[in-house]
Amino acid sequence: MKLKLDRDFFKRLLSKDNRMRIIAAMGIIGIILIMLSEMIPQTEDKKAPAKEDQSVSGDDTELFRKQTEKELKALLEQINGVGECSVMVTVEGTTEYVYAENISRDTDNDTDRTSDRYENDIVFTEKDGEKQALVKKIIKPKINGVVVVCKGGGNIRISERVIKAVSTALDLSSGSICVEEKI
């Protein structure tokens, strides 16, 4: 019996007259929610940097170093006999950005001398109403050395294979790579 009452209730609720009232009420509620969302201040998520953010930051160098360590660790642990390892990378300098420039040259020729005048203007792009300098090239910091501590580091053959792998992956001399046995 209760089931029948519920069906009757919904039939009356969805009758032609009530349908228009429900649609109008839903529209008004939607408009109110939109107005309320405009009044509430939006907070910017500053924890997740955008990939296209081209501002100079000291964190870029640290991010580069940690990413290199992570990739090198994953690579070395796949070598037979190396086992679990820890990797430390040392870097020199910081990430450098080379910006695109418009270069104009003006030459003045006098009877006795010639003078050249150069003018450089950095190229800017606009994205979402914000001007940003156009990055032409990003120069990563120089890797100075690598220390690898691994389970197989005490074995001379495994140690040589690790040195060769790191040397090849990072274009370093073998003298800049230290491999030690993990306790």
C-alpha cells in the first residue's frame, strides 16, 4: 500500500502543471548558485606549478637534480647484481633561461667614422591576459659528480658496470663517479 502511495505522489508531482513549477524552481536555484559562486573569492592553487610557467626559480635546479637522481636510481636497479641502491647527484650552477630577443641595428656613416648602435628588446607573449617573456632555450645545470651506494657495490665487476652506465647516461668521466657497497 505504501508503494502505491509513493507512485501516486510522484504521478501528481510530475503532472503537467507541476512540471513547469519544478523546472522554474530548478532554474531559479541554478541562478542563485551561480550568483553565490561569484561572491565567494576563489583561491589560486600555488602548490602545483604549471608546466608552462617560465619564470626563473631556484627550485628548478633542485627539481632537475632530484629528477636525475630518481631516473638514475631506476636505471641502476635494473642492472643484474646491483640490487637496491641510493643515488646522489651534485650539480654546479642553476638553470639558465635564454630569452628570445628582437635585435635592431642602426648604422651612422659620417665622413670620418662609422658608428653602429644595437638595440635588444625581449619578446613577450600574452597568455590569459598575462605577459611572459618568450623562452628560447633552457640550459640545465652542469652535473659535477655522482655517488652510488648499492648492494653489489663491493663487487669490482658490478662496480665497473655501474660506473659505465652512469658515465654513459650522464656523459661524465669515470673519475666523477663513486660506487660504494651498501651495508
